[in-house]
Amino acid sequence: DVKVTQSSRYLVKRTGEKVFLECVQDMDHENMFWYRQDPGLGLRLIYFSYDVKMKEKGDIPEGYSVSREKKERFSLILESASTNQTSMYLCASSLAFASGSWLHTDTQYFGPGTRLTVL
Amino acid sequence: KQEVTQIPAALSVPEGENLVLNCSFTDSAIYNLQWFRQDPGKGLTSLLLIQSSQREQTSGRLNASLDKSSGRSTLYIAASQPGDSATYLCAGLSRTYKYIFGTGTRLKVLA
């Protein structure tokens, strides 16, 4: 079974603190993703990575950065936490494979989520 | 820009009913479509993945179909059970290789 783990289930931080959220997957997946989920807004992509040291901005990257030094680990960093970053953060991973001229992305597997509260 | 809509937003049915959840997307150029369930306060669990070259996938009591020409996917749940109560999300993989999620359908199956 694919396992995606996140470093904390619940986290409380103060405004201005630097926050690290860590995600680890054990299936040698190329792709890893960070989302945030807010009521009424659904899941929104913050950043994703398709290989070690490679990253691309998602739809809402402002105020966040990421790091992927090893294939199994993808970190989300809030440089200076603000109250509007209070949210549920979800990490996911997926396998990428080529078939003919197409690059396919396989099933996304999600971690349990980290509920972050910024006071 | 790809947008994904799910209808209805909430649904309450008696146990045993067959039901259909709908997902529509604005850009037919999607590479695959995935259905998930989410229990309160938890992460997402993948249910079914339909590649763009496929029209449907089945797993147990679940059947998902994809019609790219009309921009629609449906998730059919047969003989619903109270344990099926959850939020169901669909997500389309866009031409930019990013998943776009719908806001979900909250399902409650009454015993």
C-alpha cells in the first residue's frame, strides 16, 4: 500500500513564525503536491514537484515556498505565517509514466492532512 | 481556465438507494479524471481514476464514467450504505498537468 505521511496532524503557530510542513511518501513517486483546503473554496494547489529539486507554482503560491532535496520528501515552508494561512494542508504524490508520446499521471495518493492554525 | 463543478452540493438518501453524483468541467482537454472520498477532518482516498482514453471504470459498487465531449463525469453508487456517507470530490488533470478539484458533494446515507 502506498503511504503518504505528514509530519503533524495539528499545528498552532503565531503570526510571523516560520513554519515547516513535511511530507514523505514511500512509493518512489516522481510527482508530489501541496494543497490547501478551505470551506467553500475546495482544494487549491500551492506547489508541485515532478522531480528532485524541480518545482512549479500552483494556483496560490504567494507566501509559500517548497523544497525537494530527496525524492521521497517534499516540504512546504511558510516564511512568515499569517492568519490567512490558517487552513488544512494536504500533501499528495503520484507516479508519472510515459506511454507513446503522452506523459501520464497516475492516481494521486493523499496524506492525512495537517490542520494549521495561525494566531 | 479549467473549472470543475459538482452537483448536487449535498445529498441525503435512505440506505439501499442507487445514486449518481455529477462532475462537469469547462475544458475538454483533460488528461484524466479522478474521484475521491473524504471523511470529516481526514485526507482524500482515491476511488477511481479514468484516463482520457477510457470511458469508464468500476470498483465494487462504484462506477465512474467520463464523457470528454460533453465535459462530464458521473459517479454511480449502487445500493448505498451508511458507511458511504462522506464528501465526494472529482478532480481533472488539466493541460498544464495540474489537478483542478471540484468543491465536492456531501453525501449522507440514512440507516
